Amino acid sequence: MKKYIKWLIVIVFACSSVWLTSSKAVQAATPVEKWGRLSVKGTNIVNKKGKKVQLKGVSTHGIAWFPQYVNKSCFKSFKKMGANTIRLAFYSDPNAGYSKDLYSKVEEGIQYATESGMYVIIDWHILSDGNPKTHQKQALQFFQHFAKKYGKQKNILYEICNEPNGNVTWEKHIRPYANKVIKQIRKYDKKNLIIVGTPNWSQDVDVVAAKPLKQKNIVYALHFYAATHTNGIRDKMKKAYKAGLPMLVTEFNITDASGNGSINKSSGTKWMKLLKKYKIGYVAWNVSNKNETSALLRSNCKKTGSFTKANLSKTGKWIVAWWKK
Ligand code: IDC
């Protein structure tokens, strides 16, 4: 009899601990549960209560090249380290992997980020195709598809042109393109944030600040690679912030602008302090083990998920440490 009682106690104990760990009450709220739908108030991104929040996260590499990292275990391990955002980089140029067949990869990514309670940036990654108008037709199709399918979710952000570059200006090219794409997205999604790339590889935020768009809930991209982009671009950010431009760093690293080469931690620290002061969010390039310094994983890391800090590259370790500061 005594023996049975002992076993009964063991079973009751085991069941209640399973119940406790799986119950919502003891599970920490996810970033999206905590903050809800984001919006723009003045110069900042705010949560459902109107409080300024800083998005922090990682960007995939081009999903045509590194689709293996678009998985839930990968996203969750970055969340565990402090990230609240995943950016899915969908290159818009056929030479860089553009294909409608990859829509399903983006959908998978949205699903995994959503199940992980994270924000997700759907990035139309123009790069070698520097003028956003080059593939405008495809962009309109792309955003129609995703806004229609996911526009009701709270955790969606649209980034409509990664880095306009070349002989491209705000007035003649980016602004008219943005007006068209925003109109398209807003047919299906009235509220979620739309991120607009800025001239000169998303660096000239000061130019945009002089004549921003008129729509609501728009933020502007500023990108930096700290070993190349130092005081000059920080000054542009300061100027734009003071002029009231809402910004989000949807791509950065502490490497040089090639995504490789040397690392500059002291310039990186200046950037991080400025972003913290202004409460501007930042998303790091890139989740891969490619043999380049901007890869957040060590090149000998063969895993595609369940990452720990030991799997991170030098830049990965440095960046992740800032998430909790
Ligand atoms: C780089 C990748 C590199 C790839 C190259 C071309 O790190 O592996 O070969 O693109 O596709 C950006 C771009 C981003 C770049 C990154 C580094 O948005 O696509 O990634 N960078 O050059 N802007 C500034 C730097």
C-alpha cells in the first residue's frame, strides 16, 4: 500500500509540473503579446499603449541562397538571446534569386515568426537593381499577395525597397514608387508599419526628412556598416531625428559595407548608444554561416537551429550582447 502511495505522489507531482510549465500563466509573454500592434507616434515606433519601443532582431541572408535558416528553431534561438524581430530578405532581382516560387519560403518565415511571437519584416530586397521602379510591377504583386494574406496580423511590417542606389533620387524615383506600393498595401492592411528605403543605400535620411511622405505609420530605413559608416551618417541620423523623421535600422553590422573585411567595435558602440538614446530599433545582417564577417554564425557551425552563443561569430556575439543592454 505504502508503495502505491509513493507512486501516486510521484505521478501527481509529474503531472502538475507539466501542467505548470505548459500553462500560459507561467510562460513569459512573447514580444508580440507584450507590445501588440506597432504604430508611429511622432518620431518613434510605439506599442499598443503608445510607449516607445525598440525592435531588435536579425535579418536572413537572401532566402534563395540560405533557405535552411528559415525555420522555427532558428528564430526561437535568437528570441531566447533577446531578439523580437525577424527580417526576411527577398531579393527582387532575378540575378539575386528573385522567383515567385520563393513566395512560399517567405510564407514559411512569417508562420515561424508568428508562432514564435515575433515581429516579422517582409523585405523587398532591391540592391543591384538600384532603382525601385525597375521591378515595380513585381513589387506591387508581391505586396498585394502578402498584405492580402497577412494584413490582419499584428506582427507584420513591410519593407518596400531595401536600398535604392545609383542614379536615383527621393523625389523622382523613390517617393513615387513608395506612394504606389503604400497604396497597394493599404488596400488590404490599413495599419501595420511600412518601411521605406532612403536614397544612397538607405543612408540619406536627412534628404527624406526635408520632404517625407504624408501617409500614416510610415518609417524610414537607415542602414549602416560601422567600419565604413561613421560620423557622417550618424550626423544624418541626428539631423533627421531632430527634424522628426521616424527611422528603423533594418540592416546593420560592425563590418565594412561589403559585409566582410574588418570590424570596428568603437564605431559600433557609438551607433548603439545613439540608437538607444533615440529609441530606434535595429536588425542585424545576416543569419548564415557564410565565410564573411557579417555572418552572425561561425563558418564552421553546421547547425540550422537551436543556436547557442557558442555558435555565434565574433560579430554575432558582439551584437547579441547589446540586445540585453
Ligand atoms: C551582401 C551579402 C553577401 C552577398 C551580397 C550580394 O553579405 O554575401 O554576396 O550581399 O547579394 C547591403 C545589402 C546586403 C549586403 C550587405 C553587405 O542590403 O544585401 O549583403 N549590404 O554588402 N547594404 C550594405 C551592405
